[in-house]
Amino acid sequence: MKRIFWLRKTHKWLALLAGIQVLIWSISGLYMTVVDIDIIHGDHLVKPQKAEIVDSTKIVAIKPSIISELAPLQSIRLKSYFDHPVYEIRSEKGLVIVDALTGTRKERLSKESIEKQADQIYAGQASIASINLLNEYPGELGGRKQSIWQVEYDDWLLSTLYFDPNSGRLVSKRTDLWRAFDFLWLLHIMEYKGVGGMTGIFFRIFSITSLLMALFGSWLLFYRLKGEHQ
Amino acid sequence: MTFINNFKRLHKWLALLVGIQLLLWVISGIVFSFIDHRVVNGGFIYGDNQKPQITELEDFSKILARYPTATEISQYVLLGQPLFKVVVGEDVKVIDAKSLEDLVIDKALIEQIAEKNYIGGGRLVEAILVSEINDDNRRFNLPSWQINFDDEFETHLYFSAKTGQYQGVSTNSWRTFDFFMMLHFMDYGQRGDFNHWLIIFAAIVLLFFSMSGMLLVYSSFSRKDFVMLINRFYQHKKFTVTLVTENGEKKKLKIDRDVRLMDALSDQNIELDSVCGGGGICGFCRVKLINADKDVLLDHLGDHDTLNDEELKQGYRLACQLSVDSNIEIEVPAEVLS
């Protein structure tokens, strides 16, 4: 069979196999390049916080019983969240938040104080649609078995802020732009329901098929250009 | 059918525009799929897995009094020594928790930390204080201590010259990964930016390229292609195609029904000219129909826009577009049968 003829056929059949995925790669890739990553991350949703340690003269030491209960410790960090100084203690038993004004374990924040903190940090115009204490991280944050406050806003991107129930720290933020990014990313690396991914078999089969398609396409292009100039 | 042919030409021009980058995207994608990401991150070479060692609280109040605008004060242990790390604005200070004096981050200290946590097979060769940015260290806040080991990965460990903290590791696996990352993001300066105009332009062109490609897949596949495929396993009804040249030479062939003339001839090693490979746009594979059992003259025009009305009336057709569904007699150039 004449080579050009066979090339076109092969290119065509490979395109039938891999074309849809190349189209998916183009669409998801275009989205990820066009929408700035800082906007994806919702940096515009929150005001920059003045993070200086507040009430620095009133800070007291952590109660020795807490230290001995958790020891040995990895690190002890003093900082402020929403105008309240806290110690973050890291140990093999996890993260413990201590109120730096009392030296005792920090009480869990109430719904009211979460709402207050959300108002303080949120830079957008929308009002709060709902505030819920979730028993574990939602799927979009990776589903860790740990409770978290979810504050949803009434805007067209369904902006959501997440707060730690003990420290009040802003854990994460999400908008539909980010959710779309996550979805397109999974399509980009071909991870379906947690199966596959970049090193998965689907990705390898389709990427290699696409490579062959592109190589045959280039060869075909070379012939066409050469032929048309004769 | 000119409509589809325009897309074929568009596809060709877009291929010229974005083809190389598409190849680079696919190749780098394949590299990412086969590279071991744990090796890239260097976790196998540096184990910053210090056991928790703090058993008592140091005095935070004196540090706070000295740095009242601090945003963060951490107590941690480095090589058995209790330390405070104080963040004041953009600045970071490391202070001895007992004497409250600034910790001296020198070569000896960094080498000691590096040796302690390095878990590769090489030996420490040298420690260099670097303040100029290069491909190897541009991820880190300089100035840094670069500690070189003589292992097979050409390991460079990096530590902040200000705080002594471990910043990361560059190995050959990482360097390979980084190179393909540069190609994938088209980011030939500071790596990691994928929101710049060059890649956005290329991505838009790629979108048109792949959309036109999908349109062509849709339009260029027909029943015939699958018939061809099935015919390989299953006998179909055959027709007789008689080839005649200008000098009277004749050749009769049996050809499967519903197969494109060009495919069928090609299967029997009779090659018509073509540069588009059967796309119907170069017009080189034209043949002249002389006789047919059925009136195929008006049928199956396909992508015949390289022929004008007069030529069509005379019976010229493109072999790549004509499917055989009756006995036919066609005129072909003499060299085809030779």
C-alpha cells in the first residue's frame, strides 16, 4: 500500500481511539491556563489579616499538665487567629490548640464567633447563606476525619470558607471556579472515581496512542507540504 | 463538501502552528506518567523525620517583649538545642531559647544537619553559600547553603542561610522532571507559571486543532471504513472493476462491495497518485468513469470540489471518494498499470 495512504488511515484510526481524550486535554488545559491560579484559589475572597500576636502582654504559659500529657512535642507555635492569641502544639497525638490568655485547651468556637470571624475576613459582597459544623472534611477538601465549619455565601460562584473549630483558623476556601478546576484536573490526569490518575493505565494508553497519532499526523503533514511544493 | 475540505486545510495549518508544542505536551505527559514522583520529591534522600523532643515549655514572654510586632513565635529543637523561630513581617530570626542570643547559622552547623538527615548512599563533598539564582535553586528563598553529595543522583540539599531550615533537594530525577515541566508549561523563565499569554495562545490554537480534528474524524469515517475492517474476516459481494489505459491496456479486478475505489486498488498494489492520502483535497487520484452497470455518474460525489462541473460531466471522479457498488470500467493513467 502506498505510504501516504497508509499514513492517513493510521492517523485517522488513532484519532478515532484517542481524539476525544485529546479534546478533553485541550479543554481542561485551556481552562487551567486561562483562569489565573490566584483567582482559582479565591485569594480575592479574603482580606489580608493583620497577623501580629495580639495582647502580647497578657500571654500566659501553657498549663504544665497539657505539656506532660502530650510530651514529647514536635513544636509549639504562638500566633493569633482573629484577634485571639493561641498556642498550636504539634505532637504525635496531633494538633492541640491552647488559649494563650488562659493557658488551657481552647474551647471550641461557637457558631456566632465563627460567623463573626467569617464577616471579619470575607472580602466579597454576598451575605452568608449557611453555616454548618461538619463532622468530617467534605469531599472537596479531601474528606479527612476531622470536624470543620463550613460557611457558604450567597453568590453566583457558591463561595465557601472553611474554619477550624478550635483555633478559628481559615483552613481553606472554595468557589465554583476551583471546583471546576478540580473536576477538569481529574479529567486531565484521567482519574475516575479515585482510580487511574497520572500513573494509571488509562493515562498511559491514551497518552501513548495520542503520541502515535501526533507522530503520524506530523509525517502526513510533511508529505503534504512536500507534495504541494513539487 | 467544500465545507469539510476547508476544515481539512484549517487542520493542516493549525498543525503547523501548534504541532510541535502538541508533541511536547504529549511527550512530557508520558514522562510524568512514568517518572516516580516520590523520587522526584527526594523523600528517599533526605529524612527530616526528627523524633519529637520537646518536654518543657520555654519562656515566650521575653521574646515577645523583645519583638512586640512578631506574627509568629515557634519553639522547636535542632540538633538537641531548644530554639525559637520568630517571624517579624518578612523577616525570620532564629534564637537560642536558653541564652536568647541569635543562633549562628554557619557552615559547620549546616553540614552537621545535612549529614544527620541525609539518608542516601553518598558522602558530603562540599557546602557552598549561594545567593545567585539558578535552575537548581530557584524554588528556594536565597541566600541558601547548598550541600553537595557524591551520590548517583548528584544530590544538592538546600538550607536557608537565615534560619538553617531545610528547603529542599535537587536530584537528577527532579532536574529531568523540571525540564519536562518547563516544556509542558512553556515556561522558559521562572518555572511553575502556567497562566502566561504564550501558553494561553497555544492552548486556544490546540482547542481549535483538536475540535477540527474531531470534526474530521466524524466526517471521514463512514460505513465503508468498518466494511473494510469486517471484510478482512468475512467475504462480501464482489464487483468487477475494469481498468483501461489510454493505450488500450486492460486489467480486470474483483473488488469488495462498498469499499472506496482507492482502498481497493491499493489493496491490490495498484497505486494512484496522492499527497493528501485520500482526504479528497489534493485531486491527484482522479480517474475517469467510462462505463457502469448502475448510473453512478451522479452518485457518490463525495468531496469532489477539486473537479469542476465539466469534468464531473465527463465522468471524472476522485478514487478516494468513490465507492464501488456496481461493475465499473474506469480510465487510469498508463503508468498505474505498469
